[in-house]
Amino acid sequence: MPSVRELIRLAAKDEACGTDLAQDPWALNQDSSYGPGASIADPFPVDAPHQSALPERYTQASPEELDAMIAAAKETLGERVKILGHFYQRDEVVTYADFVGDSFNLAKAAKAHPEADAFVFCGVHFMAETADILSGADQAVILPNLAAGCSMADMATLAQVERAWADITAAIEAPVPVTYMNSAANIKAFCGRNGGIVCTSSNATTVLEWAFEQGQRVLFLPDQHLGRNTAHTMGIPDEEIVLWNPRKGLTPEELERARVIVWDGFCSVHKRFTVAQIERARAEFPGVRVIVHPECPAPVVQAADAAGSTELIRREVAASQPGDVLAIGTEINLVNRLAAQYPDRTIFCLDPVVCPCSTMYRIHPAYLAWTLESLVAGEIPNRITVDDAVAADARVALERMLAARPKAV
Ligand code: SF4
């Protein structure tokens, strides 16, 4: 199975979502956009961090030379430095990860290794922040490319959320704020300060049940689709789910009838999946099992056979049988890796266009080599730190999540 980079290189014009994808990410560092990939058209924050230029030693190196640099630096650093690789990272990076997982499991891996001096987080900015909050104060968390943000997390800024909170609480009793793990640390802290909680895509229902024990309504940040899909799972009808657009707000009457106020944010990777793609897959492969991530729009989740976190998707694939056909609605790097891991099954991405997450894609082996060699030289590049007060409030929201238990049935 060719890597996603290879698929992009080989793709015809309309089979990849951007010809720029074939470029190396350092060519894009000064761009004022998320860069090629699924988030390219999303509004880009003016204050988003830019990555400084990489020395030529890395940008000019061949893939084999980068491999040799990474392997040698990793060997020298030994147990002192752990590499954390998100499921959506490219194979060329994941191959060096000490732990591979979703954002929360990687943050937990950081917490579980107090002996390490540093964690190199091959993922995006909010994930490195969560790892910094959960790891020890003297442990460094490093993001190899500072331009690896997340357009969904950036759709809810603290200033916007505080303005919305003032408007909402002026009209109705304060809802319980719930934020998806995919949000900035200061949004998690906002939830911690205001009686709220964090959720992941695996525990969103349990967390919403917890929230409804604390209050009548929930403000769900920043992913409208996970918020709506979870509300549906709990039997909450569409009439009681309202969308908060930070530019427009809602009337007191609309807020009054809501049980769940979902923020107008979305993941541009998962927004690409459509019911038409599912229909096409079913027409082409009768008997196909369609599994999608709950960041997909509600009609897609309803048309699928199963919806759940990346962990659930992986478990579903592992439980399938040789000869089975599985169409998957999540990031292409994970789907591609599953297809390579289970060659006796037909596993494909529902979206026929190769379109990775723009920012995950920014973590190229050249950045990993630069990061590791800097650590060998005694420098700590690109350290991600969360202010102590913000971390303390965010930890409250994270601990509430860890303590939340599913309702007994
Ligand atoms: S896949 Fe979506 S939610 Fe995840 S980092 Fe990329 S843009 Fe953000």
C-alpha cells in the first residue's frame, strides 16, 4: 500500500485536494492559511504561530538521510525523550513514535512517563497543550512544527466564547459548558472555571449525561457535529439543538427552547464526508460496512452502520473478517494504515479525493530530525507551555471528565 505522500504524488489532478500537497511543508511556513489539505479554506487566525525556517541540512536531505538522522538522534536520546504520534500523522513519522494513539491517549502516555525529560508531540497544537497540562512541570512538550494548529480548535477563541457566555447568561440560566478535547487550553480552562467539563469522541455521551445532572442546558464547544450527534444519541430532537454562530448569536426565545447550544465549529477533514459517498460505496460493494467518525455531519452519521472515535474505528476493523469490505469516514492516513495492516480485507476511505488534515501534514520527518538533533545538542526547540493558572482551571475540567461514569442501565 503506497503511503499517503506517494498517493498524492501519483494522483491525477482531481484525485487530491491540492496540488500544493506535493510540496514540502517548509515552502508554506510564511503562508497566511492552514496550507493545502482539508482546512485550506478555513479562516486563519492572524496571531497563529509561524514556524521559523529549517536549516538546509534538513530541507535538502533525502528521505534516507532524514531516516538516518532521526534514528541516530533517537538512539542517543534513549529513554529520556518519548515520541508521541497521532493516528493522523504520516507513516514516515509514525514509524518513529514510541506511542501511537488519539490525542487523549497520547496525553495520558505523557502523564504515565514521569521519567522522561521531554515529549516530542507529532500532532497539533492543542494536543501538545493537553500533554503539557497532564505531564510534570519539569518535562518539556515539543511540537516539531509550530504551524501545526487545528482549524476546528481555532474556531472558538476565548474572546468569542466569553462574549457568547455574557450574551447567553444575560438571556437564560447559565448552561453547563462542555468542550471537546479538540480545543485550546484556555477554552478547557473556561469550562473548568464555569462548572464545565471536557469530552472526547469516545466519552461524549457519558460527559453530556454528567452535564445534564448539573444543569438544564449544555453549551457544546467547538464542534457542532460531535455536539449534535451526541445529543441525537441521547434522544434530544433537532428542535432542542440550536447553533451558536459567534457573529449572529441567538434570540432569547431560541435559547429558551434549547437543551444543547452547539458552537458553529467543525472539522474540515470530517466535513468532507457525504451521504452520496455512502450511497456510492453501498452501490459498488453490497454488504460494505460503513464506519464514520462523529465529527462528520449528522446525516452521514445516520446513514453509516457505525460511528465512533478513531479507537472504535480501529477496533471495528480489527474485529472484521478476511474478505470483509469496510468504507471508513476519517482522516486518510489512518485509513491507509489500516488498509495496509489488513491486506486480506477491502478497506477504503469514503472520500475518493486524497485530502489529509492540513496541519497534521505539517509534521514532516525533516522537522522531527531537526527537533531530535536540537535535543541532542542540549536545546529545547518549540516548547509548548500552558500558563499555570490556565493549566489549573483546565485540569479541573479534565479531572471532571476522568471522574464521569456512564449511567448504569
Ligand atoms: S483532523 Fe480536524 S480536528 Fe483533527 S487536527 Fe485536523 S482539523 Fe483539527
